[in-house]
Amino acid sequence: EDQVTQSPEALRLQEGESSSLNCSYTVSGLRGLFWYRQDPGKGPEFLFTLYSAGEEKEKERLKATLTKKESFLHITAPKPEDSATYLCAVRSESTDSWGKLQFGAGTQVVVTP
Amino acid sequence: DGGITQSPKYLFRKEGQNVTLSCEQNLNHDAMYWYRQDPGQGLRLIYYSQIVNDFQKGDIAEGYSVSREKKESFPLTVTSAQKNPTAFYLCASSLQGFNTEAFFGQGTRLTVV
């Protein structure tokens, strides 16, 4: 069964204090790893898709990387507006779960001025 | 503007009543999904549909029903058989295929009173 585990559950940062979030996964053949940002009471907003180990994607202060077992979301010099819950999700090549997007529980990030 | 529209934003239901949540998309996406989100938990898949007139159960389908009569619409009915329906419900859609990200609506918060 596909599993996605995110750590830490919560992260409190000072403005400008860089850090990383972890998403570890076990799937029968990865067909895509996705990062989302979710603000309270809103739907998740798509950030990145990673397909293969060694791949990296960047957007403003965020950088996502992928290995064969985990993905990291690096937040460089965060600002208070980066406060949100960050969700990781995977798709596998398993025929039993074709089309399904399996989510982790998320990491809640709070950035204080 | 292209996007996914969920309605209503807030919904109150009396115990024993069925209620239907609306989800419409104008992105021309083939696949659509319904997720449930509870505090401190990740998104759990209720139902998903890859094409019109076809849908599959997700991980927590008991007490829910869906239909997919049109490409643009994927309504979710929360039946009286769902024991704990109070939650935040999210609809998403994506292009068909493995390596495609999903885009989410803004959610419906259902409260049983």
C-alpha cells in the first residue's frame, strides 16, 4: 500500500530563518510527487511536480528536491506570507490505485516577523 | 476564468438528512476527485472519476455517493449512513494521465447540527 509521511508536523520559524520540510514515501513505482500549499479554510494550491530522482524545481523562496525515497521542500529566508500548511502527494504506477493521488498529513509552517 | 467551483462554501445539515455538495470545473479535465479533510489529518480520498459515467471508490467511500453524468460536474452526496460527516470537503480535477497535477476548489465546510 502506498504511504506518504511528512515531517515535522509543525514548524515555527523566524523571518529569514531557512529550513526544510520532509516528505518520505513508499510506492510501487512513482509516477509523480506533488507539493501543495494550503491556507486555512482554502483549497490546496499547486506548487511543484517532480518525476524522477535528482530533479529540482524552484519558485521564489521555495525549492523542491526528489530522491528515490523522499522529497524535501526548502524554504529560503522565509517571510510571514509563507505561513501555510504544505502538503505532499504521490501517484504510483500501481494498477489498483491508478489515478489516485495519495496525500501526507502536511507540515504547518508559521513564520514570525 | 478557468477553475473549479464548489458550492456552497458552508453547509449545515440535520442528522439523518442527505445533502449534496456541488463541484463544477471548466478546465476541460477528464479526471475529478473528492477528498475529505479533518483537523490534523491529510486529505483522504472519497471517490474519483477518470471519465464520464465512470467512477471508483477511494479509501473512505462508505456513506457517500457520486455521479458523473457530465464532464464538467461531479456532485457528492453525503448520506445519512455517514456516521461522522462534519468535515471540510475538497473537490479537485486533473488532466488524464499519471504525471498530471490536480487543481482544487475552495472547499465546502459541512457541519451536522
